Amino acid sequence: MSKKKIIKRKRQAVQEVMEDFFKKNDRKPDFLEHDLLQKFMSERGKILPRSRTGLSAKNQKRLSREIKRARFLAFIPYTVKPE
């Protein structure tokens, strides 16, 4: 019986630096701009996390609050029906 030699390699973490969309354009998220808000949502209607959007913590909280307002006022659907 021969033993297999396992070589473990360290993975280098690659970080992409994303800019905060709202800070860059000097804007604040608004529930009336539903087209803009949908850019920060998945295909299924979920709010994307900060790691995917690149927003600051402050703007991510504002964004989620405005998305929830838009959902409540029926500008954006809560869920999308699967096809």
C-alpha cells in the first residue's frame, strides 16, 4: 500500500476594491427610484449584501430601508414568481 502525499497550498486572497455608488454620485437612496433600487437586488428579489454591492455600512442600511419602503408601497414586489 502506498500513501498519497497531500500538498496544501495557501490561497492568496484577492480583494476587489469597489466604490460606494451613492457616495460617488453624491446621492441618497430613494424609494421612488425603483429602477435604481432593483440594481441592488437579486433576480429573486433579495437585497444584495455589502460584499456584492460595495456600499458603505451607512448607505447599505439606507438602501435596505428604502427597498423595504418601496416594497410596502408596492413599487417593488416582495418576491418574484419562479418560471
